[in-house]
Amino acid sequence: KSDPICEHSTLAKQALKETFGYAEFRAGQEAVINAALSGQDTLVLLPTGGGKSLCYQIPALLFNGATVVISPLISLMEDQVSQLQAIGVSAAYINNTVDFARQNAIFNQLADGQLKLLYVAPEKALQFDFIQRLKSLNVCFFAIDEAHCVSHWGHDFRPHYRRLSELKQHFPHCPMMALTATADIATRHDIAHQLGLNAPYIHTGSFDRPNIRYTIEEKFKPLSQLMRYLREQKGQSGIIYCTSRKRVDDISEKLAEAGFNVAAYHAGMSNEQRQFVQKAFARDDINIVVATVAFGMGINKLNVRFVLHYDIPKSIEAYYQETGRAGRDGLAAEAIMYFDPADIGRVKRFFEDIPDEARRKVEEQRFQAMANFAEAQTCRRQILLNYFSEYQREPCGNCDICLNPPKRFDGTLVAQQALSCVYRAQQRFGLGYIVDLLRGANTSRIRDNGHHELSTYGIGKSHSVEYWLSILRQLVHHGLLAQDITQGASLKLTEAARAVLRGEYVLQLAEPRLQAKHVYQDKLA
Ligand code: ADP
Ligand code: ZN
């Protein structure tokens, strides 16, 4: 008798060609499929668009009984089932939108061996009646899609998912496959453990998304920066992530007023509204969705050309997941983030309200990694992938740092100008005011304070607003200026500033990255 693995391979390859119409497996798919077919539990970690579905769909076709797929979202189930039906695979789904008559019909089909795949919502799959009915049928295999939902380390935690190990207890002889696009190491470990997978075969694909170009832009006047960017996009599909519902409403309104084809999406909207937006976006009736992180898993759209973070996300995991919604078709796509170092302090203050201390520490550490990422001056992709333990030696060539490397210059003179300006204004003012002073702006606040008579008034007028903002932020980073948050974020000199003011050493600064300079033409005039 022939080798069973070899036989599996032949059948799997045949199914790949005949049912799905593909010539070759992608890296890792075949080994996962063979492991499942030989009865082993499996864990599949592949990025979005990596081809996870085939990993359980092909075993489902080859097992002689039915496969139950747990899927967290109605829209995902509907999409999968209609795609399967379109290629002639018998599949159905049961969730709370499916009435009893229809459910009975589905069970009858299962009993007759007519259904290969049944997609089920997790809460349904855990119901006693449902499990009893399944037990009376020939069920061979379970697939848990979006398996990171089992882990409360991840950002899509669903309580029902946590109980899915019960399925393992009811069906001890059926292999289980867990699939996720999460790159989060803590979550990965948690998945196998929570689901009770038994010595699973694990496949981890590369999480690199080479077609996505990562860019971090300094946040100056974000709304103008955004509008300008969107105009360049000429109606391409994109998502703009903001941290609060209010901000989502605000920005989507302003974009709509400016004539963009845009909709808002957040958890404060009704289900109907949200579904409407999601469908309209999928059909390209809406180009741009301004959203909170609530706009997530259900986006089954391949041609999202850009994902823009208006605010810094809470973790690298979240950033990766959200930017990963761009370019699923493999064509060039962009991930842009607007970054204001002052936001770091703002976000950190949110964590103070987390009552559970262990949890708070984890959140803080995760955010710190994100903040470091945003502030770093090395290849973005290298940092991202190294963070996910996928070591990259070479810079990527497709991020803002690689394409437009930060230039260093002797910043002693501009630093002295900025520091003495802060000093002359009695260290009582914040960034914006100091920039106005440096540039000699004619504002009533400056006149009222008599600051137009300071010797430093206007010493920096040959440079733009964003140039000075960038310099001042760097001086804060270098520890030469401290920002006193208790006093309206006023800037104060530190002890270390003395040496720079006396010219005791050469201060290397990064040449400000002025991608947004056109935005300020009004101010510069
Ligand atoms: P994921 O669920 O990992 O986000 P999908 O399963 O939706 O990704 O697959 C993404 C795309 O890649 C789909 O269009 C799928 O048909 C295609 N695909 C998967 N495996 C292969 C393969 N071996 N050869 C060619 N295309 C594939
Ligand atoms: Zn790079």
C-alpha cells in the first residue's frame, strides 16, 4: 500500500488545480494540509492575503465527512461561502441571521453528506443543542478562523472564542486547525494553549508585506496634510484611522465638505449604518472610510491603496494589522502615519486609568515599542519585522527612511537660536509661541507680551514653521529642552542646554523632513 502522506499530497495538489485553479502551493500550504489530513492539529500564521483559507478548504474537500469552520463575522462567512459555491464546493453557514427552517435544511444536507463545509459563528457552535446535533453527524475536522480572537492579548478578543476548546473535548478525534494573521508573539503562544491544540504542526509565514510602503510624517497641520494627500490619491480606496469617535466624525465631516467621497465608521454607529458603509466601501461606492479601530476584520477588500493613521496607534501589533489592510491585491500600497511626539505623553495618560496593574504594564510596554518605532530613524520595515522576531539584515528600500534617508547637519547655530529664544521669553511658552517668536510673527499675543522687542524676535525667519517645530522637538529629544506639561507644555532649558549655548560641542541634528512644506505656503507668505 502506498505511503499515506504521499497519497495526501497527490490528492491535495489535484484539488488545488481542479477546484481552485492554481498550479502551485504557496510556501507552507502543502505541509499544513498534509499535517491536517494525517490527523494532526495545526496552527497557521500567515499575513493577510497569505492564503490561509486554502489551508483548511483543501482538507475539507478531501475528508469524507464535513468540516466545521468557526468564523467571527457574518460578512466573512457570507463571502467565503459564496466564493466556495462559485467554484462548485458545497458550503453553507449558520449564524443568528439564519432561521430555523433553513438551519434544518442545512442539517439535512449534512446528514446526507452533501455539505463539505459549514461555517458557524462561535456562540452558535458552543450551544448544547448544536453540539449534540453535530455529534450525530459525520464531522471530521474543525477550522478556527481569526484564531487570535481567543487571546485577550490581541486586540480582537471575543469571549466565545475562549471557550472553543470545548469543541476539542466533544470531538477528541477530529483534528483542529487554527488560523490567524496576527504577528503578535504573545497572542500566538496563547492561541495553541487556549484552544487546547495537541502538539500542533505550526507554520509561520513571512509577515513582510513588500508592496506596502511605510511612511511616517511629522504632524503639523494634519487636516491640511491629509487633504493634500487625498487630492493626490485621485479617488483611490483608502482608510483613515483615528483614535476617537469624535475625531472620526469631525474629520469625515470636513472631508465631505471639501468634496471627498467619504464615510465614517465607528462603534457608536448602528449596525445597519456600519454594514452600509462596509458594503459601499467594498463596492467602491465610497472611496475613503474614516474609522476607529472598530473598522477591522470584516474588510474583505483587496484594492485598498492606502491606510493612513491620523494618530499614533496603541501598539505595533495594531499598527501592523491596520496597515496590513492596504494592498491585499499585491499591488503597490501605502501606509502613512502622522506623528507628533507630544501625542506620546497624551496616549500614556490614558493607560493610567487601567485598573489591572499587570495589564497596564503590558499596554505601556507595547505602546513604548510603538513610540520608539515612530521616533526611530532606521528602516521602518526592519524594525517592524524584527519586532515580530523575523530578523531582517538589510534595509528594505521601500519606506520613507530608505527612500529619503534623514540627513545630519551641524545644528549648533539653530539650536542656540532656539534655546536663547526660549530663554528670553522667560521659559513660559510652548512650541507654537516659540516658533512664532523665532519667525518674527506679527501676533497680538507677542505684541501684548512686548516680545517683538526681544533680540531673538525674528532671528529664524528664513526657516519655515515646520522646520522650527522639528528642531524644537529634536531639542526636547536630545534633553536640551524639557516640556512642562503642568504648565501648558511650556518649554524650559535643561542643565544640558548650557554647553550648547556656549558652543562647547557640535550638536548633530537631523535635517527636518519637510514633506509637508506645501501645506504651509499660506503661513510662509
Ligand atoms: P488570507 O485568508 O490569508 O487573508 P486568502 O485565503 O483570502 O488569504 O488568500 C488570498 C488570495 O490568495 C486569494 O485570492 C486566494 O485565492 C489566493 N491564493 C491562495 N493560495 C494560492 C495559491 N497556492 N496560488 C495562487 N493563489 C492563491
Ligand atoms: Zn526601509
